[in-house]
Amino acid sequence: MTYTAGPADGLVPDEIRQGVLMLTEHLWNTQRGGSGLPRKASDSDWSMPVGFTLPNAVREHWATWIREQVA
């Protein structure tokens, strides 16, 4: 028996795909300086807050797919 991850038809739902694209853009932009150039390794005084790793716009796209968890 073999298990293949993902939906049976092999298609990723549009809201998941769009959320991934938005998240990729967000993470890419947070790694760049105000000049649009990549940050240098010496820019150690900057760090991205963890709370902004998953923007609300992405959460909205994924709302039907995210299971709420309580810690």
C-alpha cells in the first residue's frame, strides 16, 4: 500500500495556493531593506517579530483549512 500526500485529484485549492503566494511575498519582503536590496549579515539589530510571520490576509485565505488550537 502506498500513500500519496495531498488531495486525491492532485489539485491544490485556490485559497491555499493564493495564501502560499501571499505568504511567500510577505516573507520575501520582510528580508529586504528599505532600498529593496537584500539585508547584509551585519544588520544584526533587526529581527522580524514572530507574530507577523503569518499575516491576517493569509489566515483569511486559509480560514476553512486551519484548525483552531488552544494551548
